[in-house]
Amino acid sequence: MILIAILALPLLAAAVCGLPGSERWSPRVTLLAALANLLLAGEVALRAAGGETIVALPHWIAADGLSALIALLITAVGTSAALFSWGYMAHSTQKPRALRLYYVNFNLFLFAMLAVPLLAEPNLVWIAVELTTLFSVLLVSFADTHDALEAAWKYAVLTLSGAAIALFGFLLLFWAWQTAGGGPYSWATLRAAAGAMPPRLLQAAFLLILVGFGAKVGLVPLHTWLPDAHSQAPTPVCALLSGVETSAVLYVILRLLPLLGPASQGRAWALAFGLLSAGVASFLLLRVRDYKRLFAFSTVEQMGIVLAAAGLGSGAASYAALLQIVAHALGKSFCFYAAGSAALLSGTTKIAGVRGLLRSSPLGGSALLLGGLAIAGAPPLALFLSEFSILKAGLSGGQYLAVALLTLFIAVAFFGILRHILPMVFGKPLPQSVNRRLPRSVVLTLLLAALPLFVLGVYLPEQLSALLRAAAATLTHLAR
């Protein structure tokens, strides 16, 4: 029942926030529901780390190590985003009804994201992914400006077009399943029967789903919606979109890799798409002019690195890819909280409009610097450890060309991010002075969200390591 409770809590919170006159208590209700879900997801993660598969409804709702890891990240970032929203959204100029709808859609978005890893039936997972698009489009367009509506429309068109392509892939996957004898249809039964399914059907299904859901993940060349949406969406929504929604959809692609075998063409496709995305995004980082778009392009790069690592195929690479997902979720959400703080302080998201932030606001400047270092992969922060582990796994597997390219792209991205962040933090302050104070909930979010960035860079708790091993075992269970 714990999994059903995790899915029900955001729905209950959305219903309460939708009541007339709920504007005053919506932030509290959303935060309490998110915190309760974090505790429940933590319990599920501890059980999954011990090798248990938690089943609520057989073949319908279940969680293994991989599911539990993604659900834990969604609830963690969801909690910090809810806390950040409390103070950040209070500065919104929208009417009370619009704020009420924000919290309704915020909770529905959390529900849809949680449904992706917790649903065990692949066709229902496709529906859950499309629900994330529906609710997040409403959040992207929250500002109700021309640019926000244009970004939301572009986001909807590209990702829904990708969804149609992915749907064909799921139909082929179901056909392959029926060819193998059918029966109860779930991720677990698919993996167990992978050897009996026609390889050509599996390969075609994987390629269609990779391309279709790659649009949602932000893989090149279908990534163009992502920087537009992130430049217009409210900051807490950006933290959810970049921090965990992209990873939740990538989770579906990763679920398919064990069905294809250890040396399949599908892993080569994953490696190629991952390298392409990481490479293109790393060079695009050099030319951005908006710091929210900077972090958005960083997401494209990071998702490419994760996919490339999964394409390497070894158990060590799978473990490192999942560690990268954890580090990215925590680091990227913090980056957007720092960006939102800078926007509150400076009144602009233009890189050229922010200089010397550390002098005018030590907390805001320190947060932006930490976010830039964290997502660039500077030691001893968490992302450095995961990227180093990926490169080490690639060298151990003899993938020298892939490692060389990833090293190049990581180095270019590191330079590109810090090239923009350092002048914003240490440059000469602009004539206009910063005269705003950060809301208390924003300050608290920055402090709490910064802690795991330091801790996971130097110490990986055994419970988290066990959960990562359980999740990696799911990815490397080669049934063919």
C-alpha cells in the first residue's frame, strides 16, 4: 500500500489546493504532502536497497531498485521545489486564482512523474509520460506572456510528436511480447522473456522509443524546446523539469536496454545518441546569453552523458550512469534555485545583466558559484565523482574513443559554464544596486539543497550505494 500512498498524496494535495480561497494554505499543503512522500519514498528505497521488490498490484504497480531510485529523486527534488515555491511564488504578480492553479498543476505534475517509475505496465508508463507533458506545459506557460506561451507551445508540439513515434515503439514491443507467448505484461516479465522475443522487433521498438522519448529527455536534435521552456518557466518548475523529469523519461529508455542483449545494436545507438547530445550541448554552452538557458543546455549535455554511459554496457558503467543521474538531479535543481535567487536579486536572467553578485549578495553569489561548480563537475562535488566513474568504466571496457570524446565534451562544458558564471559572481558590479532580500524559504532551500552536493562528493552512504547496485543490476540483467 505504500506505493499507492505515494501516488495518492499528490492527488490529494492537488484537490485541496484547488478549493476556492486556498491560496493561503496551498504552499503549506504542497510542502507537507511532498515531505510525507519523501519519507515514504525513502522507506521504499531502503527496502529496495536490500534486494526487495515492493509490489502494490502485481504487474501494475511495483518498485524494484531502479524504480525506487527514480522515485526517491523525484520526491527529494519535489520537496525542495515546494519549499522554494513558497517564497518565490509570493513575489509573483499573478492573480490569486493563477497561484492556486500553479499549486494544483505542481502537485499533478509530481503525481505524473511518480507514476512513471512506479507503474509496472509499459503501456501505462507511456500514458504517465504524456501526463507529465500535459501538466508541465501548464506550468511553463504560467507567466501568460507571449514568450511563455510560445515556449509552452513549442514544448508541447515537439514532445507530443515524439510521443507519437514512441507509441509505435510500444506497439512493436507489445507485438514482440505476444510473439513470445504473451501473459502478464510488465517490465519484469518482459525482461524474463527477452530471449524468446524476435530481436528485430525489439531493436525496432527500442529505436522508435529512443527517438520518440529522446525528444522529451532533450536529446539532440530534438532538444530545442528545452532551453526555451526553461527560460520562461517559474524557477521551481525548471528544477523539476531539468532535475527529475528528464531523468524519469530517460528511465523508460534505460528499462529497455537489458532486453537487447550485451552486444546489441541498441546499445550502440544509445552510445551514439548520448555522445551526440553531450557534444553539441557542450559547445552550445559557450554562446548562451541567459543563465537559465545555460543550465538548460547543461541538462542536454548531462542526459547525453548518462545515455552514453548506459550504452557502454558494463555493470560498472551502469552504476556510474545511475550515480550521474543522482548527482545531476541534486546539482541541477540547486542550480535553478541559485538562478531563481539571482533573478530575484537582479531582476534579470541575462548573463550580461548580472555582475559582482557576491559583493551585493554573499548568499546569492555563493549559491550561483556553487551551482556552476557543481554542474560543471568540479572536485570534490558529487558530479565530479560520477563523471570520473563513467570515464574509468569506459577505459576498463576498452571504449577508448568514447572516453576520449566524453572527456573532451566534459572539459568544454566545464569551461563554458564557468566562463559565464565567474564574471556574474566576481565581476565588477553594475551601476544598479541590488535592493531586494531573498525570502526565507528561498534561503532555507539553498542551504538544505547545498548539503548533498558536498556530502556525496566525498562520502557515499552505504544505503545509497546498495540502492545504486540494485538499480544497476536491473540494467545489466542480460536475459538474451
